[in-house]
Amino acid sequence: MKQYLFFDLDGTVTDSKTGIIRSVQHALAHFNVSRSDDDLLYFIGPPLRDSFGKIFEGDTAKAELAVQKYREYYTVTGIFENALYEGIADLLADLRGAGRVLSLATSKPEPFALRILEHFGIASLFDHVAGAELTGPRNSKSSVLRHACGLCGVADMQQSLMVGDRKYDVLGAHAVGMPCAGVLYGYGSRRELEEAGAECLCDDVPALRQLLLA
């Protein structure tokens, strides 16, 4: 029964694959690069600059331009090519009703995360929203979580739990000293989450509810 709960956004609260992949493909088209949807799934989770850096083999100038091109599409269209996972809003509301402190902790830029929460009418369900900076140094999951913990005033990390779908969520949580529950309905595989050391795994939202509210 953890008092402080930190939720990832993409693959945990929202199914955002379509908008992210189309935004990446829009960016790559600028460089006459083509990749299939499946080949771009690794963009969901880590910072954009890191993912584009893999395609452009460490060329930071190209990676930075690709981020700008990504945002051309994402900020207008891709951000809303998105959907809440069934049952997640009710779960968040019930957790708030049970007195838990809820924070969003995402590697997505914070302004975008806020727009998404407001679009789906769930911003009020979170006590705090912590995301990456558009241009600043806060972009890794561990740095976002440290920021989120500061907003909450967490003193005991063992009273906290990260909930996410990728290894970055698990590793980021462990870096700040908190456990992580991995969700298998998102974009990370069971193997990925187990190898990262997730303390528990939830197959779906009902299983997550059982874990957090039982």
C-alpha cells in the first residue's frame, strides 16, 4: 500500500502509439528516411534526442533538427492521436479517493503532458505533473522522478511506487530508490521489464487496480 504513486504517460495512462509514430515518420521524411511502424516502436519511452541519435549515428545536429520536425507534426496533430486505456481514469479517481498522492512522471515534455491530461479531462486527478524540459537538462526518467519527488516532498522512497511500461521506468525508479510496477498492456515486453528488475508485473488495468487498491 504505497502512499505516493508515480505514473508514466505513454503506454501506461494513454495508448499514444499512432501519434508518436506518425510524428517520427514526419520528421524522418525531411531527411528522406523511411521506417516501418514496428521499426519505430523504440521511440515510445526514451527521450527523443536519444532515439533520433540512433538513426543518425550520433550526429547531434541532425538529431536536434529531427526533434524540431517531430514537434511540427506532434504539437498540432500527433498529440491528439491518442486514447486513454480503458479503466485507467476510474482507477486514478479511485486512488485519489483513497487518499493516495498521484504524480505523472513522464519523459515527454511537460507542456505536452499537461495538454494531453487536460484534453482527456484527467488533469485534476493528479496532484503533480512532472515531465521533461523542452530545452533544459531534465529529460531522463530519473531526473523527472527526482523532480516529481521534490514536488511531493517524499521522504521515504519505500512509500513510493513508479508505474510504467518500459525499462526506462524501472531503471529510473531504481536510480532514485523506489520500486516499480511494470504494466504489460503498454509497449514494453515481459522480458524487458523482468530484465530491468521490475518488482511486479500487471497484465492489464484490472490487475493494476488489484495491486494498488487491494
